[in-house]
Amino acid sequence: FWVRRYKKFVRNGMCCLEDIHKSEMYAFERKARFYEKRHARRADRLLVISPMVDKAAQALARRLGILVYSYAGDVDPAVFGGEG
């Protein structure tokens, strides 16, 4: 069992941070803000990809502006500001 705590990638010039974990939305949001501060770059998107995000975590993610997807294949390319 392997969990990636966060992954940074840049696509179409947008900096995106992705977390694959169950429901630690507050922790992910704090990690994202730490990353932004340390690297002096704002994350354009925060993504959580996990098939097991409970309703409370989903509601919190909406409040924090974190996009939640059940599977990586569900992520719309428009999220990255382009068609892929």
C-alpha cells in the first residue's frame, strides 16, 4: 500500500498540486500553502484523487476550493486550462 502525499506538476503553464489520500483535506490545504510559500509560486489547482472520500471531507474540500475526483480518468482536461 503506497500513498503519494502530494505531487506537483505543471501543465499548460499552470502549477497544480495533487493529493491522493482519503480525507485529510485540512492537512492537504496546509501542505499546499507551505509549498506555495516555500517555492514562491501559487498553485492554480488543488486536486484530491481518491475513490474513498467521505461526505464531510467532500464538503470541506468544496469550502477550501479543492477539486475531488474518484479516479484519475475522471479529471476533465479543461481543469488544466486546455484540451490535454
